[in-house]
Amino acid sequence: FEFEPPLSDGGLSITKYNIYEDDGDLIFDNPLIPITTLSHSKTITIPGKVYSFKVSAVNNLGEGKLSEVF
């Protein structure tokens, strides 16, 4: 999936994005992986399982709020 950077970075450059994956409980509580690009792909899948993701931007001010579900 691809996503857009946040409208505001708080005045400091974004250093990474945290991707959170839903494991079925609808609680996005542990970052799956930090990345520095605006896209991510998942190649391991379980037939019949629905994968949902949220993304947050991180800079020296801290982590921003989570995005809508992908």
C-alpha cells in the first residue's frame, strides 16, 4: 500500500514511518516495522485472513497520530 505524508511535520523533517498491523483485535499497539519510504508491501499472507494497517510519522518531536486504516 502507499500513503501520503502528514499535512504538518511540526517544523522538523520526518525521519521514519511506523507501520502497525492489526492482528484481529482492532488494536494497533506495536509497530510492525519502521520504514523511510511512503509505501510498504507484505508478501507473507494467510489464506482468508484480512490484513489491516495504520501508519504514523516520526521525527525528533516524537510520533504523530495513527492514520486511518489501510
